[in-house]
Amino acid sequence: MYHRVKGCVCYIQRENEKALHHFLKTYDINSGILKADAQISASIGSVYMLLGNPHRAIQHLERTLTEAGIERIQHLRARILSCLTQCYRYTGEYTKAKKVGEEAHTHYKSICDDLFTGKALSQIGHVHRYSGDFEEALNYYNQALVYSKDAYFDYVGTLLRKAICLRKTKKNALAKEALDECLAVANANKISTMDIDVQYHLMTISNAESADFIQKEAIPFFINYSGQGKFTALNICRELEAHYKAKGATKKVLEVSAIIRDIYETIIYSGS
């Protein structure tokens, strides 16, 4: 019981490595019997995802779904499906991500859980964005914003991703409007603005000062921020690398390529 409670406390406090330690201890005490503790097994998968290790997360989450007999625990099943949506997105398994994301969305909508309905819609939007279908991503983000208008943290996150899609589809004026709203809500609620700041700089990446900010400040910030921050850093690196390639700045391309390689290594070997 001690490790279960301690793990939950650490999870709430976002001390993810400590949470994983205690959840794994609980799992060992229960001899890894999934039917005895599907909740803990799902939590282990969730923490692995937060630590930036989607492959280990998928192992736990898929096994929990298939072996734990949770068909009648629909809310836990939906939670696992939502987590798998993110993990499959990170591993590039977009078809799987869309499928489980839609299933999670159907569940949350059926029980009128607006907060998690919005989260599920936003997650599906992320999958479409990662796969390059920006218009479909915008469709899901617009739906998600309706459900998350009273949850400012989720609202800012979804609106920010909407701004990214608008920028990607060359709708820069609308992208800036969305970013301006993000910044206002974030400042009013004391939310970190680095996510927003880097998007402003990506809009002006042809300016040397913006490119320097992205490479010297934004990318290191996200690499060091959290496990999932590595994936944000990776996406930013790809855009910066493409910018330098278009300019023919070979030395800069090599610098960013080295950062990308290092990020991939940490993703592959994290938690292994």
C-alpha cells in the first residue's frame, strides 16, 4: 500500500521517475498479475510515456488492455486508449493512433465528460498534424476548443497546435492571431510561454535572430524540460534543419543534424 500511495503522490506532483519507481515496486509486490492491478499497470505505461519512452509505454498499455480483463472498467480503458494515442503518434503508427483515439473520444462523449472529450479530440488532431494532414487537424482542434474553453491549460495547448497548423498552411495572419490569444491566456494564468515564443520565432525564421533563438534557447529548453519535451525539440529541429538546408548553410545543417541524432539516441535508449 505504501508504494501505491507514494507513487500516486509523486505522479500528481509530476515527479515521474519517483512515481515509476513506486509503481514498479507495487507491481512487483503483486507479482505482475495484471488482473489484480490493472490500474497500476496502466499508470506504469502512462509514466513511461511522460518520461519520453513510448515503446516501453506501449508494451505495458497493450498488455493491460489485452490481459487485464478491463472491458467493464470503461473509464480506465478510455484512459489507456488516450495514452496509446500519444504513444502511437510518437512512434509514427498513425493508423493505430487514430483508431484508439476515436474509441477514447466515443467513450468520453457518451458519458458527457467535456474535459476529456476535448482532450481526446485534441489528441486526434495531433495525430493528423504529425501525419501532415493539417486541414483535418484543424477540424479536430476547432472541435476540441469548444470543449476546453473552461480549462485554460488545455485551451492554450490546443490553440497553440491550431496556430502551428495555420502556419504550416501559410495562413500566417490567422496563426499570429491564435498565438496572440495563446500568449494572453498563458500570461493571465501564469503558464510557461516558451512553446508560444518559439512559434513566433518559427514564423520569422529567416531572421538570423529568430534562428539563433530557436537553436540556442528553445531547443535546449525542450530537450531538458521533460521526457515528452524531446519530441517537441525534435520537431523544432526538423524545421530548423530544413531552413538551413534551403539557405545552403552546411555548417548549421550539420550542427542541427547532430542535435537530432542525439535526441533519437536518448529516445531509443531511455529506460532500456
